[in-house]
Amino acid sequence: METRSSKTRRSLASRTNECQGTMWAPTSPPAGSSSPSQPTWKSSLYSSLAYSEAFHYSFAARPRRLTQLALAQRPEPQLLRLRPSSLRTQDISHLLTGVFRNLYSAEVIGDEVSASLIKARGSENERHEEFVDQLQQIRELYKQRLDEFEMLERHITQAQARAIAENERVMSQAGVQDLESLVRLPPVKSVSRWCIDSELLRKHHLISPEDYYTDTVPFHSAPKGISLPGCSKLTFSCEKRSVQKKELNKKLEDSCRKKLAEFEDELDHTVDSLTWNLTPKAKERTREPLKKASQPRNKNWMNHLRVPQRELDRLLLARMESRNHFLKNPRFFPPNTRYGGKSPVFPPKKPAPIGEFQSTEPEQSCADTPVFLAKPPIGFFTDYEIGPVYEMVIALQNTTTTSRYLRVLPPSTPYFALGLGMFPGKGGMVAPGMTCQYIVQFFPDCLGDFDDFILVETQSAHTLLIPLQARRPPPVLTLSPVLDCGYCLIGGVKMTRFICKNVGFSVGRFCIMPKTSWPPLSFKAIATVGFVEQPPFGILPSVFELAPGHAILVEVLFSPKSLGKAEQTFIIMCDNCQIKELVTIGIGQLIALDLIYISGEKSQPDPGELTDLTAQHFIRFEPENLRSTARKQLIIRNATHVELAFYWQIMKPNLQPLMPGETFSMDSIKCYPDKETAFSIMPRKGVLSPHTDHEFILSFSPHELRDFHSVLQMVLEEVPEPVSSEAESLGHSSYSVDDVIVLEIEVKGSVEPFQVLLEPYALIIPGENYIGINVKKAFKMWNNSKSPIRYLWGKISDCHIIEVEPGTGVIEPSEVGDFELNFTGGVPGPTSQDLLCEIEDSPSPVVLHIEAVFKGPALIINVSALQFGLLRL
């Protein structure tokens, strides 16, 4: 029996569970509500009940007092709100309070209370912890919904601003004057539908421009340019297989660098340029400053100057050279050099201690030290589509200790564009450690691979090259590059299905076309929907689209026109400008069936015997009895690699006597079904497996006492008719099928009567037997036939009674049956009787001849007369 406190606790728990089951959806609070921060009335009810429940159960040490406290602090019903006195007010809180009562007017858990509960979690009460977890999830979901609404509102505001700016630009170009009027149409066509993301609006269940715009999207052709389309360029995979352009560019850059170094050497050797003879050997001198005049190599001028004058000139040249070696500004030296500034990004190299062995590794040239560092070093775009514009920000950071200027050269291809730079200060100068930003835009006209670069020119000797690459993860198909259709009869059509699945990470649209049509002049003329043909092959579908993980059945039709192997090459092209070759292979064959085995002895027609005119094989059965069955085994080999459906038909033979050397005409051949034949073959119909031997059973079961002669014909179903070369050249080729007789077997069989022998063939009963006495006599009957016989003995009962036991039965071949004759004479004297034995299916009965002599009783009367005298009546 439950106590009152336990019942109360269960009722509170049940109410709490009911509140937990309600769904939360953020909606705007009603006007005039006392708590504008509440998300919904459902969440307020849940929060109030759950909070009160958790507050009571936090005192787990005193459960009895908890029940009393819960009963004492049970929420009271809220009072109804008064109707506003003003009729123009829009406050409807009194209506909502009257309808929903406590669900609307009860207090809710605010942000401060929920935050304090979440921070102060860690109670030992499981129910309280569960309540806090659910409260935290609700708060996170509430914040997520608010962020989504702010993002959506910001997107709509930006779209409106872009639309207004575009309208003003169009109006300014068109010179439209906006007249002040109350009702007027827009002077230009609105572009707001192109500035807003319809998919984002539909995702949040808002009205998108497609819902109220009924006109179709206008078709605009692509702008004509002098640049080659992206589909005609080499893809990433093709570049790997072809000659690397990067190696050629690298060699060209190396040669340019060598020429630039030679040019700098010529400029640096200012002293050598003052020599009298400007020979090419003067260019090979070093850059070191001359502290002492070097010995000239050309000594012709020594004949014209004296020694004192020569020494004076050398001293003058040394003074002039020393004036050029002054302390320069660090900004003109590369960073990480002796007189250059230190880089705030790259750590300085530690000087080697004195006395240690110096490493022989080549040191990096000072000219190769970067001045600006690109972040990211490579502009990479992925997952792009045709139509949208993609942007990314490239930051250039000054790695030196002095402020630097730079100049950025835009990309050379029309698929990339460079925006204006954003610098940290005025004047386009970048302070040490600061960065400037450039926005790179990408306009793909196809889904292929794109490559370009940006050159950054600084005060360094070398320019900074930032590669721009666009790589879309290509779809990967499981379709084999070789589609083997197998074997097919000439003139027929075979359909082979191949599973094509996209195991890549992007959606792909594919088009299949003959290799002879590649490259096409127009893709619209080549991309036919449905079927693409390159005799003797055809592929269906020719255009399809596959999402990642999806599959499609590619059907290849093979219709050979000649004997042997056929091969054609197709091109499957993806919308990312990647192509792949598909090779279709098939072999055309003719029908070839061989009868390789017949059980029993080989049969040959007798000399002068008429045979069928068209039969290829002859089979003769041994003479059989009626109702007997003889069988022969036939093995037929299908020499082709194609399944052949067949059935047998039994026809009457075409018997015509022909003279030696005479041939028959096909007009004289007539085919009539033999309905009274005694031959049968099993199985009657089926399918011949490719290149397999098949067993058939030929049976002979005569039902009449005559000779049987028939022709068995194997007919193949739906065999295509080969098209002649003349009809194909004239374009009259058509696909037609018909049943064809491929094998004819002539069979003969004869029937002989049953061979029954009685032993003895006649019964002669010796002596004289009295009438009325049963005379018994035993005899035998032999069955020398090839089949069992079923007999039935007759009965004679007119004057004499003659019976045989047993009267009916069956005697197996080469077996004997024992019988007993019961002869009861009825008339005295000699008698001769023929007892008939009926053999089933035999034209004549078996006769048993019986002879016997019977006599009657002999009476002798000893007294000639009897005298009884006079008798009293």
C-alpha cells in the first residue's frame, strides 16, 4: 500500500515527464507579455516545472520534508489580466492569459538563472543533473536559432543593398530621371532575384523569388573572347603524361637569371670600364674594391706614360673607388645579410664559434631571402561550379625591419582576377611585420583544371610568384576501360549491361561519343540523348549524371555483321574536361552443331532403300514387339559460344527415287508432321549451353504392327538472318529473326508379332474317362518375345467344361508360365476341342488343341421281371 507522499512524488514526476516531452521551437514572444525573453509558452512551462522539481529534489537527505515542501509550494493559478481600457491598443495578453492560463502567465527561467544553474552544476542528485543538461541543450539550441535568424537577416539586407546599387548603376547609365509621383513602375528591371540566395530562403521556410516570379530564366550565351576554352586545355592527368611545361619554364628562368647576373657584373665593374682597351677580358674581373691598383693586362699603353705619371693615375683611381664604399641604408640590403636588417619572421643564423671546423654546405644567397611572405603560399580553389564567382584573400606579410613598397601583377588568364589591395596604412606602404591583403576572384567557365600565377615585385632581386590553382575532386567511375560483349550470332543483337558507379567525391555529368567524332565542333550536336552508335556497337545512355555513391546500368548493344572479332573505341567525357577511352569488344559467330555420338551399332541404309532427301544422319532400330520401347542415346555438341534455344519436331520423310548423279530441287521438298509416329526424343525443347555437349534419349515405342519411318528435325528459335554485303551497302539492312532447321535425323523401325510357344502345343488325354469326372493335365507356355505378354485363357462350357488355371497373367520376356488344364466331360464319346488364349495387342490368339474320349456308365439287370403279387389297397 502506497503512502500519500509517494503518490504525490509520482504525480509530480509524471507532470515533469509530460513537460519534457514537448517540442521546443523558437517563436517571437507575444506582445504585451510580462516576460519578453521567453522563447515559447511550452518552454516556459517546461522550465518552471522542471526548475521547481529540481529545486525540491536537491535536498536528497530529507525526503519526507521534501514531500511536504513540494505540497506546500505548489504553484497557484495565476490571476486573469484585465482588458485594456483603450480601444486602440494592440495588447492581446489578456486574451492569451484567458486561453492558456498558467502556460502563458507563469514565470520562466531567465538567462541569469539558467547561467547560474549551469555554472553551479555538480549536485549528487541525478534528476537535478538531468534537468541542468536539458536546460543547457535548450539554451544552446535557442542561441543557435538566434544566430541563424541574424545571419538570414544580414543576408537579406546585403542582398537588398546590392540590388539597390545595381539599379542605381543601371539608371545612371540609361539616364533615367526619377519623377516624383505617388504610383509609378520601376524605371529599370529589378535584379534582386539574382542577389539573394533562394536555397537559403527555402531552407528556412521563407518565400523565395522563384515563388512569385513566373517568367523563365533568360538564356544568355557565353561572352566571346580570344582565349581558348578550358575544355581544350590539358588536364592535370594529361600534363603528367605529357611533356612537363614546368621544366621548360624552369630552364627558361635559369637562363634569364644567368643573363641578369652577367649584366649586373658588367655594371659593378666600374673601374674596369675606365681602362684604355675595352676588351672582353675586362669583364671577367672580380667585384672586390681596389685598394691597390692592379697590374693591367694590356701593356701597350705603358709605352706612352712614364712611371711617375702611371703611379699617379693608379693612386687617383684607387681614391675614386674608395669613395663608392660608404655606409648604405639598410633598406637597400637584403634581410639576413651583414648590413641588412633583421627579419622579424625568420630567426637569425647563429655565428659559428671561433676555432671550430666550418661546414662546407653551400650558404643561401642573400638575394634569395624573401622580403614578403604570401599567406597562403598557393591560391587553391576546389568544389567550384560553372556560373558563381569564388573569392579568396591572399595576405602579403613584410618580413623585413623596414617599411616596403610592392607591386602586384594580376593573373594573365581571364579565369582569375585580382582586386584592389587593402594596406594597413596610407600610401601603399607595408610596415615591418604587417600584412596587406588582395582578393583573388575565380570565374570558371568549365569544371576543368585551371592554373595561373600572381607576380609580386618588391625591392628584392627576385619577384615573388604565387601560384593560382583550381582543382575539383574528379568523379571516379568503376566502369572498366574494356567492355567485353562476348559472342553473338551474325545478324543478331546482344545486349550486355555494365554497372557504372561513381566512387568519387563530386557530381559528374558524362557524355559518350565515338572516337571518330572527337574533338567535336559542337557538343550539342554530338551529345544525343539516348543512344550513341558506332557499328557494330551501340551504347545506351549516351548522356547521364552520377552523384557520389550512385550507380547506373550502361547497356552495350552488339550486332556483328561479319565473322570474327570486332572492336571499336568510344570517348567518355566528363564535365570537368577529362576524357577516357572505352574499348568495346565482341566476336561474331555462325551456328555450328555436331552429332558426335549415337549409342548402339552404326546404321546404314540398305542398297536400293529409299531415304529422306535432306537428312544428315540415319538411325535404324531393331525389330520390336508392340508396346515395347527401345532407346538410343544421342550426344549433340554446341560448337558456338552462344546459347541456342531449340525444340524438336517429327516430320514425314521426303522419299523420291533419284538416278545416280541426279540432284533434287528444294521445291519438291514438302514437310508434313508425322502424327502417327512411334518415335520420341527427350528433352523435346530447351537451351543449348555455349560450347557444351548435351545428351538426348531417342525412343521407339510401336503401337501398331507395321514399319515406322520418320525424320527428327532440331529447330533453333529466333535465329537472326545474316545481312548480305550488297544489302548493307545499299542501306537495306534490317534485323529479322526466324526459326531455322539445323539438324535432321532419319529414323526407321519395324514391328514383329509376339513369339509364344506352347509345350506341348496339343494335349491328348489317353484312355477313356467317365463323364462328369474332372481330368487335369499340365502344360507350359514360353514367351520368346522382346517384351512381356499379357494373356487371357478362354473357357468352354457347352457340352464339356474346359478351363485353364491360371486364366490370366503376365509372362516376362524369355520366361515360361506353368498352366493346368481342367477337362470335365459331359457327353460320352471322343471329342476334339481348340482352347483360345488371347494375347494383348496380338492380332491372332494362341490355340491349344485338346483330344479326349469319354464314356458313360454301364448297367446290367440280373432279374428280368419282378412279380409282387396281389397287394391290398
